[in-house]
Amino acid sequence: MTRPLAGPQSLLRTLNGRAILEQLARRGPQTRAELMAATGLSRTAVTQVLRMLDGAGAVAAAGVDRDTRGPAAGRFGLHPGLGYAAAIHVDHQGAHVVLVDPSGAVRAEQHAPFPAAVDRVSHLAELVATCRRAARGALHLAVVAVPGIVTADGGIRDDQGPDGGAFRSALQTALDCPVRVENDVNLAALAELTAGAGAELASFALLLLDDGLGAGIVIDGTLHRGFSGVAGEIMYLPQTPLPIGAPVVGEDVVHDLALGLGLDVEAPLLAHLEAARSGDAAAQELVGEIGRRLVVAAGSVALVLDPEAFILGGEAAHPALVEAVERVADEYAAQLPLRFVVSGFGPEAPLVGAVGEAATALRATLFTRILTPSAASARTGR
């Protein structure tokens, strides 16, 4: 006779509680019957867990269900006072701050360029403070997307060299909450993996083009950061006839190409892309060269990692550049077939990734806190 599995009631309550909290976070307010169907728990178990969560301030009544037949049933949802996480995207010009609740819903948002006389940390802290005034509640953590190499301990290595974690430490002090710093392209790749063009791909490399070129690499459904955080730094991959160490593409490259073609050297890449799309021959030549460089960079990555596809993100998703990339890729197809798909997130991909990671981390933090007995209760055996 098989002996039934047994365990402490506190463990069962914790498991059941997490199942219900995750369901409410994913699907929004639900009735007891809906929670029973989604989790497989009995009515008694759902009722007991909801009572426990209500006592912990984790859930609250959220109206009634009048759509189903029979008596109206009360709905329960996550308590609106559980607090928020901050998702922050920092680029070379400014910052975009979003407050998200445990369901991932955006509750407040601020976007502003960096003032000349204010340091980055102070500027970010002020943007977060403005968001918190609009959406009152506790701030539990922040996820920050930044350009540059990010080490495992949250240090940043950019054009000024490694910061030893100084930015993360200062922002953590200013916000008075844990801060996770992540490379912006890696977060963009996570956005593609979760809800974008990479959701159906086993492996892919996101080629994100903005001020420079970076790759976010996903292998077997997992983001690959590399031993020291440099995985995906393809900006300086060697290409003939470029000298070793020369950037493949970026602002300076666009200016140099524009100068050689008699175009406006001060115009950003987007202006050249629009001109190419309108039929300007010189702009089309510039865009064609950038497309060639992107394809060669993708080919170098393909020979090492062989991803299922490459996702074109940022300005690489512009129709004029997509056309140029596909044209060059067709020329190389006999030697090395490459598949390109286009991101649907545009320049917002790093922020989308930061929002997703912030919401996930917030749920893990809050649900563990709600479901873990206090030290006092553990000592008394309650």
C-alpha cells in the first residue's frame, strides 16, 4: 500500500498561498471558484488561504462577479497597498522611470533628460520621488538598465572605465531600497524572450542599434551574460577593411560615412534612414554600408553560437535598414544562411525588459515576505 505524502501544515499553506498570489498577480481579481479551477485547490483550502492572506494585508475584496449564473460571487485581488518596484532605463541623454505593481501594471511614469549640473543618481532619485508622489506606496526595489558592461556584482564598465559598483551603491542609498543594475541590451533581450519576437525561439541574438551596437544573447531559453559580463559586446568585432579596435557602427561611424558621401555630418542615423526610405541615393548608400556591417557582425556571431535567428532592435528595426540587411544577407546566403526578424518594441525594449524583471523580482520579494512566518512566530511555534 502506498503511503500518502505528508508535510507540515505551514508548508502546505505556504505553497497554496504562493499559488493563489501568483494567480492573482497574473490574472487579476478572481472569485473562489476561479481560484479553485486555476490552482486545483479545494474550496476549503482556498477559503483558508484567502483568510490568511487577508489577515496579512496581501489581498482585498475587489468587487463581485455578476456575469456568471447564480448568486453574485465576491472577487479577491492583490491588495493595492502592497507597494511598487521601479524600472529605470538610463541612456546617454536621460532616464525613463516607471513604477510597477506586483502584477506588472504601470502605476506612474517619468521621463527627462539629464540636467547639465546634476549627477545621474540625484536625477534618478528625483524622477522616482515624483513617481512615488503620483502613486503612493512603499518602494521595495529597483531594476536599472544601463549602457556598458555590467559585472555580476553590479559594477559598470563604460567609456570612463569600471566604477566598482559606485553607481549602484549610491542609487541604493538614494532610493533606500535594493537596486539591481543590468546591461540595457540584455534586458531588451529578456523582453524579446518573454513577450516579443523571441518568445517562440529556442535561441536568438538581439542586435540593438542606438548610440552603438550591442547584442543580447539567449541560448536554450536562457540569457547568456558571459563570465565577466562582456557577452554580446559586438561593437568592436573585427571587420575587413576596418582596423582592429575600430567600431563597427555608432555615432562617429555614421558621421564619417556621411562626410564621405556629402551628407549632413551632424544628422543622426534616424534622419539618414528616413532620407534613404524617401529615395535619397547617398543616404541609401550610407544605410547599405551599415546594413553590410550588421550582417557581417551577425555572421561572426552565427559561426560561434549558431542562433535560430537574429532580432533587429532599436534603429536596426527601421524599414530602410531592415531592407538593407536582408539584401546583404541574401548575397551571403549560399555561404552562411542567416535569419533576421524584427523587434516589435522599438527603442523601448530595454525599459520593457526592466519592467518585466522588476515585476518578477517584486512578486518574489513580497510573496516571500507575506508567506514566511516571522521570527517571533517561529520561536513560539505559532
